[in-house]
Amino acid sequence: MVKVWKILALLLVITVLVWITTLWRWQSAMVNPGASDVIIHLALMPLVLTAALVLTVWLIKRLRAYAAAPIVPASAAGAAPAADAVPAGNTHALPFKVLASNVFVRAGADWSGAQSGIETGDCRPELDTQLKDNDGIAVFTAAMPGLACDSVSEAVNELLSRLKTRQPDVWNGFECPAEVLRTLALMEGSVIGMRESLEAQWSVLSAPLSSPRLKPAAPASPVESSALAPTVSIRVAIPSRWSASAQQLAQAWLDQLFEPMISAGLQAAGQSRAMAKSVQPVVQLHVHAVDTAEAFWLLADQQLMQWQRDGATGLLFALAADSLLSEAAVHHMAAAQELFSGTNQRGRVPGEGAAALLLASPTWPELAQAEPALAQMHRASLMRRDKAADAAGRIGSAVLLQAAGDALKGSGVEAPQINHLTSDADHRGSRSGELFEVLQALLPHLDSASDVLRLGAGCGDLGVSRLLACIALCATQVKGSAKPSLVLGNFSPFDRFAVVLTPPVPAHAA
């Protein structure tokens, strides 16, 4: 009905303009119009012009939606218009195991502590002592307190010295930006925290067919036996906004950081570095420069779905880190009028953080020497809004509600069973309003003061690590409460994300 009134108002404005213009021309030219002239110019022309303008606006919106839509599978029938999606897995798909998680954000490393600190106001953005906007005014940031970059800086400088010796024309004059150093320092802390959990799984690589769940029903050929062997994929997300040199430096540094763990995994599988060059290595490192947290999640989702389609046994180590605490990032956000300030309450707060997840396919065996799984993760639902959440006017919650509904349907969990909610929503009214509308419509039994964590409200914009940080924190709460949980992502202007985590199933029950 609102659209009808808008079209009628547009028709009225166009009619008035056409009448004024036409009557002025007739009077200036001393024209005595006939009945046909009056009908054509004063009646039909306003209608034709209005219809043409409405059709043009509609076509432009369709073209923009088509151009901006990600190339992902379509969502289930009945989804919101122009919302392309990665649908949640069907009810027959087995969930993935969350074997371990680690998160480095200013709110804390566990869900309860982060939720309490943000809700009470103990964890909130503060005025930065160094960063200033384009007008020289201090900006609000959500920096990681006590982040030490000295050891990383030394390692990076040593690495740069070697690179400059090998390729002086490429690396001479290059200095590692501060935001890159902070991101690598966050990554190092997260990797150190996950090292034992990852290396505890190497024994699976040494005996890929020792578990009854991995044994083939019939004698397998050498090719089939190779396909059945467990594989480990290490995928790391870095921001694509970094320069090409910074990305290459991060790749070299990550190769160096993961070298001991990868070598241990290859040794456990009976592969050497030389052998891994001629055959597919069982442990692989992939570094992805991505624009958003949702883009990185799509890459991880493709890997998990490939293992599930092939019936393969796989282990995914997903790591993402980002820091927006730099002059370049602040000036870019200020120029785009996206920086939070006293005069722009709808802006973003620069933040930083890192998160890691150790995810396993359903066929990955449980080991006595490893810690029990934290949770089970079902197929996520990723959809896209037709209207940006930063646009003027009312921001509806239909797409986020649809994403949450798809995720619940795919997991087989009923909405009343959800015990707590985790989101990357921040201080902006559009994000909070959208989240609480979903809470009222789908999860009215949850208490918004104690059962909901809005990570962005205390940690600001975590960049490409947003979603991974929310899932990592949620996994700690699922482990402690033994109740299902829902993670929602609505920080982005367009992308909407939902995933359900449930308590792990005991080995004997599985």
C-alpha cells in the first residue's frame, strides 16, 4: 500500500509539472489547443511519464541486485525476493564437529564473559589516543588491549631482510604497515592457542583406515585407498584491502608460522616435503584475501560440502584475523561517511580481532588423546538483502528471519530449543532493531539482557574475522550449557547469515 501511495504522489508531481510547462508553452505561442491536444498533453502524457519512470527505477534495482548477488546456490522456495542464499543443509545431512575454537577479541575468550562485559558496559569502544579522523578529531576504536607486536615485528623484519636479498627490486623500500603487524600478531596468538588441538589429530593421518568408520566395505584399489585417506585443509583469511606486497608478506609469514605443524602432519602421514610436491599432500595451507567475512565463510563451506559429497574424512582449520586500527582505514571510512562519531551515530567503529575453528567432517574419528568436541555445527544459511541496511527508511527483518528459519529447519532444531543467541550486530539502531525483531518473532523465550550477545556493540567492526569470532564464542557456550544455540550475522549492509550449533553427540551414541 505504501508503494501505491508513493506512485500516486509521483503521478501528482509529474502532472503538475507537465500542466505548468504545457500551459506556459501554449500561452507563449498563443496556441488554441483542441480536445485531442488537451487529452494527449494534459491527461496521457503524465501517465506515460510516470509509468516510464517507475519502470526505469524498477529495472535499475533489478540490475543492481543481479550484479551484487553472490554466485551461490539458490535458497529454498519462498525466500525473500532478490535474496540469493546458501541454504541450510537438509535434515539428512550429518553436522560437522567443532573440535576446538579460539578467539582473540577485546570482549574475552568465552561467551559468558563477553556477554556480561558488553551488557554491563565494561567492554565498549573508547577514544583512541593516536588515530584521528580527517578533521584531526580523535575517533572511537575497539582496540585489543595489551596487544604485543614486538616478537611479530622482529620476525617480519627478518623475513623482509631475506626477501630484499632475494628480490631487491620488489621489496626495497617496503615497510610493513601497522595494521598488518597487528593482524599478524592476533593470528600468532590464535595459532599458538590452537596448536595442541590441531597436533592432537595427527595420529589419524598415520592410520587412515584403522577406524571402523573409515574402513571400506570391500577391498579397495590403491586409488580408492588414497581417496579414503584423511586430509587436512588449513585456510586463512586476510583482508583484500591490503596491498599486493602486504599480502605476499603475510603469505610468506604464514608459511613460516605453520611450517612446524604442517611438517609434523606430513610426517605422521608418511609424506615428506619432497614427496608432497609430486602427490597431493594430506596437509595443505591456503591463504585467501577476501573482502568480507561472508566471502571467507563461503570458501570454508565449499570445502566442507565437498567432503560431505565425496564421503571423505577431512579436518578444516579455519583462521581469520583483521585490524581496522590504521590511519588508512579510518580515513577511508571517514571519506565514505561510514566512521562513527558524535555527528554520525550510524557509522562503524574500527575494531580488531582473530578467531580460529577446528572443524571435522562427520566421519572424522574421536581420539582418546584429544579433547572432546565442543559442539556440532549444522549447515549455515547465507542470504542477501534487496535493500541495504544503511539505506533511509525502515529496515525490515524478513531476510534475516528467513535465514534463521532455514538454518533451524536444516538442523532439525525447534526455535524454542535455542538457549542463547550470538550476533555480530553493533550499536547501530538498524542492526539492533533488525536483530530484536527476529528475537521477538522467532525466539521470544530468550532474555535480550542475558541470553543475547551482540559482539559488535563491544568490539566494533572485526572485519573478515566477524563470523568466525561469533561461532568460536558460541561454541564455548554450547559446550558449557549443553543446549543448542543460534548465530546470526547482520553487520553487513546486505549479507545475512545464520548457523545452528548443537551439543556434541557422545561417541557411543554416534
